[in-house]
Amino acid sequence: MSMTEQQTLIERVRGSGRSSDRLQRYLGVIQDLFANSTDMIWVTHGDRFIWSNAEAARQLGFDSPQQLVGLTPADISPERQPDGALSSVRALKEINCAHTHGQNRFEWCHSDRRGGIIPCEIIITAIPVVNDVVMLAVGRNLRMVKEVERRLELSQRLDPLTGLPNRRALMDEIEAQVADSGEISLVCIGLDQFNRVNEEFGFRSGDKVLNLVSQRLAKCLDKRGMLARFHGDTFMVLLTHCTVSEAVDRAGGLLEQLRRPFSLGGVSLGLQCSLGLSLLCEAKDSKTLLQHAEAAMFQAKRSGGNRLCCYSTRLAEQQAMERNLVNEIREALERQEFFLMYQPVFHLDSGVITGAEALLRWRHPMRGILSPDDFVDQAERNGQIVEIGRQVLEMACRQMKLWLDRGLPVSQMSVNISVSQIESGDLVEHLLATLKRHQVPPEMLEIEVTESMLAHQGEPMAAQLWKLRQAGVAVAIDDFGTGYSSFGRLKSLPVDRVKIDRSFVRELENDERNASIIQAIIALAHNLEMVVTAEGIETDYQYQFLLSHRCECGQGFLISAPVTPVRFEDLVRHHWKCLRRTINQTS
């Protein structure tokens, strides 16, 4: 529009000469104030621009401000705004709002002459001019602000380590899929005992492994799968448009891929993973779908790990029973419902009872007497085994003190120790304090640890065993032959006794290989100056075989099942009387 046409437009909208003079003065003030502003400035009358500053022309791609005069806001805007409204209709609505209230602030999208979108914050102020009103519009470019907001929003939805969608992004996608009533499944992937990778290789290497896992999983998925890092060492895969059988197959494929070794700095690293699968058809909403997937994953871990577990009603019932058992164990600890039975440990050559193994039982108010198989695994998983272990030590030391005071000829009490007690870090201090409180000499207590515990706990356990040994407490390896230890490993540990697992003794008469294994264990243990005890002796044949191969001690139903303290005392005194009678007869 030429200067002449601009002046004609201004004169037409001004009306009288007095009004025109005042408007000219107003535009002059505006130009002086805002000509060099970094914001876009316009003056409108009705729905058309009658003035613009140079910055508005520059940002919108015009050669000069005069080219904007006579245009409407809709002429420099996309056809529709982000809310879907027509720009021409909404522009009049916002101008009328400013006319009514004196000012209006809102967000708007302009478009430059190259087609680019410019997000803006617009402030329109109504300016009375004699008997008329013009609008002063200030537009602030929000491109930078919107980009920062976009990146911030993106960062809140991405895992900073792997670059994968995070928990928030995953939940939003699940919600969207559930709303669409899609055929979806959720796979929860937990890396088993991943903390050991961090402990052995360091946290940086642990982060590298997490990235390797995410990359391998991503390669297994197509457009029907969304991979997210949920937290720590847990990943989630959302599967869409899959039947139940397809979801199971795809989850199984993920497990197979994760079973392949990873290369970490030239080291081949094998990971074990537990996977849980849940289906939307068995969950009422996204929250339940997630809970089912996590529950199935934890069940896979409890079952030994490195496997896939699918959520089912049966699993839910089992977990409900487990939760109930946790509450019952807590109440049992408070009510002191746990008690000990004592199985005699006897000397094979003389038949004399020399010691006792303290065996835990639970006097359940509804279910009667329960053995450890009914509750110990659950107590281990929930950390309750530490407090149970404390009560066991307390009861065992108290009973040993009573026997000492009564002059019962028993040289040692054996107590089983759990992994959690070792990991708690205060086993040594608590055990020695308990012995001291009950005035029981440390050499009269023997702790039993399993062979698998030695293999998995490593140095932390070895350090605590040495402290106990130095204090005088004896150490025995229980269930030997069923784990992963070697006599080379035992040689470096403070072990006094090896207990041959009952599975070898039970099949002694039916399997010659068991006889060879027992002979080897006895011979090697003696070479390391360790005492050997055989568990589960039930027949005369087993007794005679072990005695003939120089096994020192045994326990089993042949002599006695676990018994009460009173019955144990009777058995000890009876066996000593028999020994004295035999000695007197031979002399």
C-alpha cells in the first residue's frame, strides 16, 4: 500500500479533522516509543492495521512496515489457530474483548511470508481517541520460550541415561491405549541381582550395561512395541495389537535375547532377567495392568529368575496368601510363637550324643505346628528372617545355658544362619553379645551356613566367618555337595565341619556313585583337618558304611528325630548310661 493510500485509510477511519490531528499525534508518540522495540507492535482500527513497527515487518518477512498497513490479523496468520478456531473469527473476538474490558492478553500464532509459524503472546490495549477507539497490539515472539518448554517437557518424559521414554511417558501411552480399548499387553523386565554388576565393575560400567540392554531390546521391537526404562534396573515393553499367544511369544523372544552374553570392556557378561507379562483383558485399567506385570515379574524372581511368568488369577491368589503370611509372621514374632526342637548329633563310633542342632518350628494358632518349609522363604524375601534369626539365637543360647547348669554332657549347639543375617552386617556383634548375656562359652556354639551361601556371598561372608572363628565360634558347611563350592575354596575359609547332605546318604544303598562321592568328601575333609557329619542316617547299612569310612558324627531318625528339650536331655543321659554300661562290661 502506498503512502497516499495509507493516508487515505487513516483519514477515513479518523473522521473529523480534530480526531485526525489527535491520532496523528498519537501515532507519532507510538513511533517514538516503539520504533526500535524488539517486540512486534501494531495499531489497529476495526480489524485492520493502520501502523506497524519495523520489528513486526522483519519477523513476519515484509520489506517495510508500510506493507502491513491495511491488512488484518488473519492475513498474517495461519487459517486456523492451535485450538482449531478460524483466525479471522477469533481475531475479531479478541479485539472485541479488548474493546469491552480495556485490555486483553492471549496467545496467538502468526505466520511469516515463508510459511513459518510464530507463536506469540499478544496484549491488546484499547486507546480512546476523541470519539473513537484504536487498539495498540504488542506481540512478543514465544519461539524461544516454546522451544525451552518443549525441551523441558521432553526431558521430563525421557530417561537421561538411555534416552528411552520414562515412567511418565509410558503411563501416558498406556492410558491412551486403554482409552482406545486397544488389544495391549505389558511386559515388565527386571535384571536379576544387577547390584552385583555395580559392585564388581563399578557404577559407570553398570550404566553401560543398562544402555546395552536397552539397545538390544529396542532392536527386538517394531511399531507395535514401546520400550521404556521404568526405574533402576527395570524396563517395560508395551505391546499393542497383539493376541494373547503373540504377546507370550514376543515376551519369550525378549527373554531369549537377554540371555545372550553382553560384551563389557572385553569381558563376556551373562545377565539373568525375570519377565512378567500382563494382559489388558485381565486388568480393569492401566494401573491394574501395571500392577499385574510387576507382580508377575516378582513371581518370576521368586521362582529362581531367568524366566517369564504370566499373570493369572491363581498367581493373584498365591500373592494374597503370601501377603497374609507376612502379617502372620509379624504377629508370630510379637507373640513369640516360634520355638526350637533339637536333633541329637551323635558320635558314630561310641553312639554318644555330643551335640544338638537347633531346628525352628512355628506354633501357628490356626494351622498347628509348621516347619521352616512353610514360612522361611517368605520371611527371607521380606527381611523378617533377620528378626527370626535373632530369636533363634536367643532361644538356643538360653537352652544351652540351662543344660550347662544342669551338668548335661553336651559339647556344642548348632544354629543355622540365613543370607539376610549375613547381609545385615551386625551378625557378629549380635551373636557374641547374646553368648555373653547368657554366659555361654563361644566354643559351645556352631553356626551352619549353606554351600550356596558361600558361593554367592563371597568376601562379605568370609570376613564375618573369620571374626566369629577368632572369637571361638565354630563354623559348619551345611548340605555339602549340593552347591557350588570346592575344597580349594573351603581351604581359604575358617570351616571346622562339613555336613554331608542327606540326599547322598538316602540313596547310599541304591546308587554306587553316591558311595564314591561320600568317600571323596570324607577323605578330602580329613586332609583339610575338618570333622565330617552325615545328615539323614535312617538305616543300619548307612550307619555302618559311614562308620567304616571314618565319618565322625551323624544325625538322623536312626538315633532320633528332632525332640523337645526335656526329651533331648533324657536321650543324652540314656546314651551316656549305655556307654558306661558297655565300658564296665568290657572291663
